[in-house]
Amino acid sequence: MNIESQTVQSIRQGLVRKEFSALEIAKAFLDSIKDKEKDINAFIQVTEDLALHQAKEIDAKISRNEDLPELAGVPCAIKDAILVSGERCTAGSQMLRDYIAPYDATVVSKIKKAGALIVGKTNMDEFGMGASTENSSFGVVKNPHDLSRVAGGSSGGSAASVAAKECVVSLGEDTGGSIRLPASFCGVVGLKPTYGAVSRYGVIALASSLDQVGPFAKTVGDAETVFHVIRGKDPLDATSVDQNLSHGNRDMQDLKIGIPKEYFGEGLNSEVEKAVRQALGKLESMGAKIVEVELPHAKYALAAYYVVNTSEASANLARYDGMRYGFSKRENNDLLASYLDSRGESLGPEVKRRIMLGTYALSAGYYDAYYVKALKIRTLLKQDFEKAFEKADIIAGPVSPILPFKIGEKTQDPLAMYLVDIYTVPANLVGLPAISLPAGTAGNLPVGLQLIAKPFQEQVLFQAGKALELS
């Protein structure tokens, strides 16, 4: 079978018409992974046995003439920070290199119920800390469009696996752009849902007030389908909420798209700007109205984000002490030495950097100066967006200020790496839904358009995204 053009809908139709079996789908995509992984390195682990078992279950349903669920037979990859029962879950770290998940994350339970075939766990920056997947202890993920360049991060493996046709959809997790940035770099669709729209139960935490699970896909329609499968209130996650998604659809002629001047200033690559403006021009030609909006505190968002991010990371990663689970080095009876040796040997330099920054920001004498001030910026940024949404239904701009960069180009300059997140972190700080859409290319390198909507108005993003696909 030809896997290049397969979508959620085409697979479902093919199964119903008995043009192919779910087992044939699974084998075709597993063969694609075996063929391409030596170049891409998108997967930490391929779950072949699980995928084949799930495919046989789908074929059994078909033989019994049962109704097929939404994702029946759809090959899906899972970021390796999301637990799949009985499979290794490393979060890209040597600390968890031998950790076997004892249960399914809620999102995994939902996609299993929906009939998806889980083909593997994808490579990522260690504990989600990075913008290029160069911080993985399992090697860098390479961009399918140019193997000398990064795929973005931290969910680089999930984006690259979709772009390389190793799966049809995948799940990532976005703390400050970790879905949207690799989606932009790899030329696929990536959605960060509203904070609380999707359960985080069973997801290894980086920064609990920022993290959100979302889908990667080749088309907006596929991303929409996966989102509706995984969304919803979960009694196991107190931050998840019920949401009303019945509102949001409207004619393109009634759609107002806000362009923040702060997103088109100094530091934006001219080729990226050109592609983004051309994509916005296509939406305008369909009747959407372009209006200018302001986000005056956006210039402080990156600094505030890295204070919040590192502070929450330092608290969340304290559990990895080598005592209960994970890598442990106990060469003597000194408890403190065991802690230090276990963490010192198994955690990478970026993880250590953020733990130290976060611990410093939360320490006595600096808590008010850094963490509390960052929370105040977060509130001001929320107010900026509320004011901007009085004039616009969607806020649009680039995903990244630059094109996918060469592997190794920024590894020695953490601040330069952090600046790649400048346009994506505001949505996480405020908890808004945001999507990265393919906006064209500069040479052979993809460029992403970011659309941001009001809370729980993902449908508006899907509507605009589908319109752009048809243009």
C-alpha cells in the first residue's frame, strides 16, 4: 500500500471498503520506520508487537462487522514523556533509561480506545528541555527536509515521524512551543490546546502550569480528529476541565485576524516574514479582515517564561533522586552522596542548568525578585491578550523567528537557543490554544504560521487552518 498520502479519513475508508487490512497498514508503516530511522532518529523505541496486536484487534472488529472507532488502524507515535503501559518511558534521559511505565496516560487510554496503532515512543529533548532535540541522551533528531538541520524541540521526534511518513499522527507535549516549533521546522500541523483541555495524567511533568499534550498531523482535519479524541475532563487530573466547543465556527468573511506589531520586529528572518505574510494574504483574500493589535508586554514574556519554567522544573525533577525509581548509584552508605552521584551522572547539562536556575529563583531572598515578578508579567500578558481579542478573533504571527538551523549551531549558546521560543511562550503563559500551520517554504525549508485563539476556541483555529490548506 502507498503510505505517502494516507490520512485518518483515507485509512478509515480503506478499512471499511476492505481495500487493505489494519495489519497491512501496521506492517507498511513499521517497514517505513525501519527504512528511515537510520537517517532520522525520530524514535527511541519502536513498539512493533503492540502495533501488530492492536491491528489484529481492528481486523477482528471488521470481520465481526462492528462499527470502527475514530482512529481505527491509524499509526500513531507517542512522545516519550507520555506513559504507555508496559513500554519503556525515558523522557529522553539516562535517568529513566530502564523505566517501564506501569499504566497508560489518559491520552494513551483514549487513543487506544479510538483504535489507533501505537508504533513507537518518539525522541525528545531530555525532560522536554530544549528547542532542537539536541539535548536527548539518545541522539539528535534530524529534520526530514534537510538531514543536516534540527527538527525542533522538544517534541522533535513526534514532528519528524509524521513529516517522514513513519506514522500518520503523533502526540507531543508543549511547555513553551514544544509542539508548534518542531511542527513549523518539519512542515506539519501541530496543535497546543487550551491549558486544561487535555488531561496531563501519566505525562512526565516539566512545568505543571505550562505543559499541555497535543497532536501532530499532516492535515488540519487529522489534528482536529485526534484533539477531539484526547480532550475532556479527567477525574485523575484536577487541572483538566469540561469545555464547551459548540461555539467558534463562523464565516471567513466575519473572521478578524490580529497582527501584533511585536511579532514582526527586529530579529525576524526576512524569508520567514515573507512566507508568513503570504499565508495571511491568502486568508485575507478569502474574506478575513486583518487588523493590527498590540501585546506590549510580549517583550518580557521570554524572561518570565524561563523563570516560571525553571522554577517548576526544579520542583518537579526533585523526585528523580535515585531512590524510588530511575538510575541509582549507591556505592556507599552516604545518602547525600547517593543523591548527588545518581543525579550527577544521569542528568544532562541543560537539565542541570535549569534545575540550578529554578532553585536559585525560588530561594530565600530571590523568590520575590524573580518568581513573583514573573507571575506579575504573566498577569499583564493575559490582560494584553484579552484586550487584543476585543479587536480580533485570532492572533497570528510566525512560529519561529528563524528557519531550521544546522545541528550543533546553537548548542554552545543557551541564550540563543532560548530566543527561538520568543513567539511561542506567550500562549503557554496565558494558557491559550495555538496551532502551527505550514505557511510555505524558504528554499527547501518549511515555515510555520502560528494562530492563537481565545480559551477553548480550537474550532476557530481548525476552521482557519482548513481554509489555508484549500487556498
